[in-house]
Amino acid sequence: MKIKYNFVFLVVFCLSIGQINCAAVKTGIEVLRERNFDLLQGRRIALITNQTGVDSSFWSDVDILRSETSLKLAAILAPEHGFFGGVQGEIADSVDSKTGLPVFSLYGSSRTIADEWLKDIDVIVFDIQDIGSRSYTYISTLKLAMESAARNKKEFVVLDRPNPVNGVIVDGPVLETNFKSFIGIAEIPYIHGMTVGELALFFNEELGIRCKLTIIPMDGWKRSMNWDDTGLPWVPTSPHIPEPDTPWYYPVTGPIGELSIVSVGVGYTLPFKVVGAPWIDAVKFAEELNKKNLDGVFFHPFYFKPYYGLFKEQFCNGIRIVINDRNRFKPFEVCLAIMDTLIKKYPEKFNFSLAKDRINTFDNVCGTDIVRKSLMSGSEYRTIVNWYMKGVSEFVEKRKKYLLYH
């Protein structure tokens, strides 16, 4: 009993004493702090970050760097959703009211770092929490920023963070070069299973960026870890990724949501965790999906009314996605199975001709038009999975030399 009480006391103590790091994992900013910021001493710093750039006590990178008198934080650069993370749509340059620092937008009329912003900068530091899917634009910002660093001969430092969908699962088509866009910046699978530090190494070598790159790895992270295993606090990475498990659902329904034919919970309290529409029979839809015996997932009949967005204030019938075995779960395969079922069960309600103005975006998210064309031709979803797995296998082999963790 004494051991049990000591454990409970330790948990309570860790939660109540904010300055003590009880997490199993130390992020890059914490590792760099333990090194007394050796890479940044006496240098003018441009920091690419947002609300996720915090340590395990929720102390922001900006405050951490500004607290060190030997460091010179000169500018903040903000990705999609802005420095504070709550903005939808393009963002403008601004000034941080707390520090007086300029905040340059990397999601405005341009997505790149302007050369003039870097004229008095010595080093660019990147610290943003990614979610593990290719279409999430923070890794696009990473690549474009690295290219700016190379062009301006500036050192680029990545403070690494966990992949919340672990570092094991790799699934979905490898992007084809002619479908490259800001929502698909590199030839990697849809679920890549890498950290931002590992991706930076991959981009620098495989895409020929060749900037002067330094990664500050995490301490204690393992590829098999789920977010809960890290002991780190979760900060919503964007308005519709509110919880640490949402990144598991984003690659399942995110591509479907791009078509704007069914609701995927954006506008309701379960973003990316449900699929529904007024014309769906929830029970039959769930039964049809459960018959497929997909690994690691169960489909529960579900009813909801979105507060905004598609089908606002209309009752929707559909399914709630329940992941019951993350070790066997294949997100993009489940995405295809849902679309396959919708197309075959509701051909007049769910088809690509109803989303003509969204087809290019859908193809860019998928990284190919083969997914769409195969579904339109009536191909069974497993045929598409078998096709893209060859590219996945080749990528898994290629990425090995860039992996920083076991």
C-alpha cells in the first residue's frame, strides 16, 4: 500500500508543481535548454512557431528564449492559423503585443520567408507540433523555410517533437510529383510516420535543399509511443485538432471532408471522428462498414447536428469511428473503405460529379488522381490499397537513414 500511496503522491506532485518536468519525453526546446542554448549564443534568431511551441510546463519558446540575456530573439514567423493558433484563412503580418517583436506571416499572400526578413538574422529555429499527415501544412512551411535558409545561407535548427500518431504507422499513397502543392509538399506517403526533425533530414537530402541543418532530437521518445506515453501536455495544433487523439482520425476523414459532400464532424464537437449526412441510414451504414472487418476499428451508428459548416443545424445520421487497436489500425485504408461504401450504397448522393470544384483539392490531398479514378470506376478499396503499398514499402526503406529514434 505504501508504494501505491507514494505513486499517487508523485503524480499529484508532478501535476501541481509546474516547473518540474515529470514527462517521459523531453522535447527539443528542453534538450537545447539543458545544453545552455549553445547553438544560439550571441546570435540573432528568427523563430518559426505557434501556440504549440511550449515546454512541458506550458512555458512558450518565445518566453524561454527572451529570458536568456545571451540570446537575441529578433522575429517570430507564424504558420497557418497564426502565432496563437486560432485563425482560419490567410493571416497578415503583425506585432506581438506582449514582446513588441514583429510577427511575419507564412500563410498570407506568400507561403515563404521573404529574403528581406532574414538580412539581419543569423539562425532560423523551427518549433511546431505536427500531426503526422502529409496534407497538414506545418511540414510544408518547414520545407519552404528550409529552402529560404539555403538561399540566404542561414543555419536552420529544428527543435524536434513527437509524431502523435507514433513513428511506426506508414499508410496511404506516396505523392506524385505533378500533384505537389502546399497541402502536399513532398513525395512521401499520406501518413509518413516521421517526426519533423526526421522529415527535415529527409527533405534536405532527398529534395536537394542542402541548407545548413541542425536537429535537436528529443530525449526519451520511441517510435512506438502514443501521445499519452510521452507524458507531455497537449496543445491544440489548430482549431479542428483539439485533442491528442484527433491526429489519428484526421487522415481517415480529412480527404473525405475535402469533397464537402458529407460532414466529417468539422462544425460539431467531434472533428474528424464522425461521418454523416441527412440522407444516410446510420444503422445500415455502420453494418456495411463493420462487415468489412477492418483492422483496429469499429463503426458505431451516430446522430449529430453540426453547429456550423456543412449541414449546419441539420440532423445528420452516420457513424462514429472507434479505434480499438492502434497497433493494427491503417488510417488511409479506412478512409478508402468509407468512401467505397458511400459510393456504392448512395451513388446518387455521394459521387465525384457533385464535387467538381473540389476535385483538384481532393487529388492534391491524396497526392494522386488514381484514388479518385479507381473509386469512380468501381474498383474495390483493397485494390487501391494493394496498389499504393508498393510505394509505401519503397519509402519505408528510403527513410531508414533519416530516422533518429528506435
